[in-house]
Amino acid sequence: MKSKILNRLRGAEEFVSGQQLCEEFGVSRTAVWKAINQLKEEGYEIEAVHNKGYRLLGCPDIISAEEVKSRLHTDWAGCEVKYFDTLDSTNICAKRMAEEGAPNGTLVIADEQTAGRGRCGRAWETPKGTAIAMTLYTALVNVSKAAAPMIPFMTEDIYRNLVCSIDKTAPESVHLCDFPKADMAHVDKELEANMDEVLKIVVMGRACRNTANIKNRQPIENMFVKAPKELPEYFADIIRDELNSKKVTFTQDVKDFTSYSFKPQLKTVGPKYGKLLGGIKQALSALDGNQAMDELKDKGSLTLDINGSEVVLYETDLLIDTAQIEGYVSEQDNDITVVLDTNLTPELIEEGFVRELISKVQTMRKEAGFEVMDRIRLYAADNEKILTVLKDHMDEIKDEVLADEIVLGSIAGYEKEWSINGENVRMGVEKTQK
């Protein structure tokens, strides 16, 4: 009732009488009065004038079931809106409600989320009172204004839905609005610098994985990062999730994992120090590679004493070979070095199998045309190693792929052959009646 009244007041230019609301919604004047008072208690500014009715003047900066329902104009999405003050996870709650028979399109909203799971299974929390919804609203409105010259009709629709529906004083079209101006007060230089370092580390980490031929779904135990500064834990978590590493260790010493050797670049060194070339080769081969690399990065050059003559070699004068310590792969870019521990324990390898299996089943669900919340029965056969992994991690896999049952040793439903980390297996999926 409250959402219907709210929607009616929001769409009205003038006052709406209590009698009109009674007739439209088939309720008593007392029911209308109670609903109006409840909306006022929730922060809605509603003007009530004798012999005129009610008029909506303002809305609180909140998310509630009534607020969402009053703005939805859809066929099925949001047919039911469930609002909670606190939840572990909206995804988990929606899944649980679907299993209990909630209708398709049910929307779950929470003011506080304590155990959310995002992309790559990343854990995150939504504290009470945070401005997530308001941030999204502001971003959408400003993007609509900025993109209006390029996509005029779509931005007009977004703008009118988001702005004109609640602000009667706003310009009636996005094309009548001023172009948005940058607000430098909102620029967070520290955040940008931290994320720039995160991006560099992740790119280098992925290059290490490619060099080691280890897929991103295969977890690794640890990675070491040498950087100008140690990132806060929040950003280290992002790196861990992106590179699927159990730990991220910041260190200023990666000498245990890499070593360097130097040779002269004959094209440049020969013309400058021709008679000293033999001595330069011997001196370079005798250098401590890690110390020499530190000097080269710090000063931009290496200085050698060859038979009493000073020889200055720049990076363009050198051929530098990087030797990888067995079990570790490294990448270096200016002042950042990333080292991945590529030693895989049986436990890590088994976890990699689990992740690959989940990925393959999700692919099969999509290929079979199943809906996102459809429950399935999973079949697997013809590979004892894979069957053992499925048996040992049955609950985890069932939860991830929405399987009511995993049948080992037989195949039914939509089936497909897979090669998972070199192990060939047949798998099948079918919808259950649940």
C-alpha cells in the first residue's frame, strides 16, 4: 500500500486527495492516513492540506522496499521486494528464497551486508548508512548528461526516470541541462596512486603466470612484491584475488629469487672502449648481479675501473640476462619487481581441479540453456582422479553450481567431454524438479 501511494504522489503535479487514493486503491481513509504517517516517519516530506489532500515535497536518502517498488515499472523484475536491515549476503538470501519457492523476479535489498561475495569470490561488506546507492545515482545522472550528445534518446530516458520523477524543479530534459563540470574535491590522489600500483603488479603477476604456464584458476601459495611502498591491506586483498594467490608479501629484498648477468653491447661499447673490451667483459662477468642491477637502477649507469681507466656503461650499453631460481618466476618493470612462487603442493593442485570443475559445470549450465537459479543433477564418469576430487569436495561444488546431487560413475542429461589439467572426463548436467 505505501509503495502504491508513494508512486501516486510522486507522479502527481498537484495535490492528491485522500478520497482519490481511497477509490484508486480500494481502501479506507483510515488506511490511507496510516500509510501517509508511516511514510512521514520514514523521512518522506509530505504536505497535507485540508480539502486539498497530499503532496510529496521530498524523499529521504534511503533505500527501502517502498522506495524501490514505487519506482519500478517492470513486467516481472521486482514483483516482490524483500527489505532487510542486516543480511549476511543478498545473493545467499535470494538463493535461499528461490529454493523455498519465491517467485521469479523477487528483489532482495539490505541496508547492511556482512558477508557479501563479489567477482572471483571476493568477500566484501556493506556497512549501514554507506552511500552506495547515492554514488550510483550521481554517477548515472552525470554520465547521462555527458553522453547526451552521443546517445540522446537513451540518456533522455535515464535522466527522466532518475531525475524528473523525483525533482519537479529540474530541467525537463537532459538536453536542457548544463554539461557536468569536474569537481576536483572528489579526486583522491592517494587512491589513484595505490590503484595504479595495483594495476602494475597485477599485470606483471599475470605475465609471470603466463611464463610459468599456470592458469589463473590454479591457486598459488605466495607472491613477493618489491615496490616503492607497501600497499595497505585493502589493496593487497585485490591483488590476492586477481592473481589467485594465498598470500602477498611485500619485501625490499628479492635477491633470493632472481639473479642477473651482464655482457657488453658490442654495437655501442666497441666504438667507445674498443681496446678495453676484453677487460670490460671480464669485469662484468665478475659482478654481483643483484648489486649491479641495484646500482644501474639507482644511478642509471655502472662505473668500472678497467686497467686504471674509468668506464661508464649505461643500460643501452649492456645485455642483461635474468636467471630465474627454480620454483619462482619474476617480472621487473622500473622500480617494481613481482615474484610468483610456482611450487604447487598437492593441496593447491587439488584446489585448482575444484575451480576448473566448477568453471566447466557453469559452462555446461549455460550451453544447456538452464536459468541462473535452476537446480541441477551433476554426473561424471571415466576418470577416477576427477571422481575422487568430486567426492572429496562434493558439498563445495554442489553449493557453487546449485547441484542437488552429484552422481559418480554414470552420465545423463546434457553431456560433454572435457580435458581438465590433462585429465579427460565425461560430465553431464540435467535439471531437477526441485
